[in-house]
Amino acid sequence: MPTNNHIIRYLTPPLLDHDNISTHVLCHRPTRSKMPAMNVSCIDKQVIVNNYGHAGFGWIMAPGATQYVLAQMKTLLPSNCKTLPITIIGGGIMGLTAAYQLTQQGFTNITIVAKETDDLTSHKAVGFFSPSIELGKSWMTPDIEDIIHSSYAFYSQIITGKHTNFATSSAQFLPMYIPKQRKSAIAASGHPVTPVTLDFGTGASHDMVEQHGGIIVHVNLMMQQLHAFLHKSGVLFVAETITDLNHITTPILINCAGLGARELMHDDGVVPMQGHLVHLTDQPAAALKYLIMMDCEKAFTGTGFQVKRSLYWAPRRYTLNDVSLNGIIGVTSIKGADASTPHLEEFARVIERTRQFFLGII
């Protein structure tokens, strides 16, 4: 029997009929064992910055991680460095954020070299930013905590109109619901945490924890705006695959190559983290302004990979092939799996567990 002060949140569930199921999204996040590479060195008078291997936390960490490595970089540069040629390898969120922050700091001679700039893993991400982030024990350092706080502040400033280079609609604050408060998590915001029961009006209800201050970054819109700003600022884009860092002779080299860093840096710790997401269409968007994030199970795939299955729900602002996509569900994490082992059966499991959670059915 609920007590008088027990809180029930009556929420509208997403529509999960066959006609609402749209694109199946397979992505391979660049993951590095133990910690992402965020370091700077000087070799033969060339300053080399590494910023790669952030797993599924690329969007969460990009603003803060870039600020962190650029601060290290500037300690190795002369005072009159703003016109020095800079090459950035990688056209994902890490590379674009590096170029953006450099332009904001007055650097004027920037080239981004990337094989592709469209349909990257950065375009496929969910874009969650939980008010409390649990990254894993090896990542829980004071530097990482500062990076998380810097990133959270960056997106918060976009939402509140303090970053005028981006539309305020590029990200939004939403309540986030998780199974329980994580004691080991990094607190990204000071918003209160409240135990609640979610009632979807379908016979399905769940005891969860409500966290205000959750952020959803509308990743495709952000990528479009970054590209537009950088082109306008004179940043040069070169479509090319770099196979040897020795081919880059500019005084400053910023390596945001993601999975490509395995070969470029001879870094065997870099592996793909495979993920499965499903886009939804024709959703009652005005009634679905909340986020769900919960772990479900760890198991093994038929090909012998360990898979972590989670339940994510987030609204989505994205148009693909003239179809407006306004919801996304997922997600899996399969370390080491690549395009040769796509595990397509996981898409059906994403849909099944989402229907079970919201509707009480499979």
C-alpha cells in the first residue's frame, strides 16, 4: 500500500507497433581498455595530441576531454602559436569539438582530415547525459570528474542560450528515470533524486529513481551545426584516410581517429564496442519528454561475445530519407564485435524488452 507521500508518475509510453518501428542502427564505438587516450607529447618539435577511445561516452566527454587535452597542448606551444598549422585526424564529435574549441581560442589555421564526415558513429549515438555518470572503476579519477562537469556545463549553456553558435534546441533538459541511485557515480549536476513509481497506463509499472537535470543531445543537429560553424570559420575539410602519422608534418597534430587509432598508434587496446539501436517514428512527441536508462542483463551471443543489454528510451529529433524520427530505443554493448559479426538478432531483443517494460507484453 503506497504511503501518502509516495510519488506516482503517470507517463505516456512510446508507440511500439510495427508501423512505429523504423531504422535499425548498428554502430561500433571506439573503446580503449582501462582509459581513453587523452595525452600530449612533443616528438621532433611536433606537438601530438591524442584524444580517442571514449567508448559510449563520446558525446558525454567530448567538450570536457577536448578542453583537457588542449590545455595540455598549450603548455608546449610558444605564445605566438595561434597561426601555426594544425591537423586534426577524425571527423566525429571529438575531431569537430577540437576544431570548434580551437577556433574559439583564436587558432586560425586548422585542417580536419577524415575519410568520411557523414553517417559516423557520432551520428548514431543516443546522446544521453545522465545527472550521475558511472563510467567504470578505472575511469573514476579527479581529472575525469572535472571533464564530466565541464561537458555538462557546456550542454547546459547551449540549452540556456549562452552558446550562441548553437540553437537551444540542440539539446534539452529532461527528467531521467533509472532503477536506483548509483553510489559510485560522478554527480554531473546537483539536482535532487526522488524515488517514484512509473505508471504507463498499460498495466506496466516500475519503481524507479527520478533524476532531474538529465540531458538529451540531439546529435545529428549538433553535428550539422558544428559543420556549418567550422566551414564558416575557415576550417578546411580534407577527405582522406591517414595510415601513417609520419605523413602529417604540421607543427600540431590532434589525433581523434577513434577506431582508426588502433593502427595509427599501434594501440592494441582500441577495440569496437558494438551497439544496436532502433529508431521510432510517428510518436506523440509532446507527451514523451522523459528519458529511461537501465541495465537489463549480461549474457553471451551465439558467436561467443559477451553482451550487455540495456533498456534506453529517448526522444529524437532527426529526419532520415524524409522520414521524421522522434524516438530511439536500445541498447547493446558487445566489446570486440565488428561488422563481420553484426548480431542482427539483437534488434528484435531491443524491441521485445522495450515492449515488456512499457506495455508488459512481448
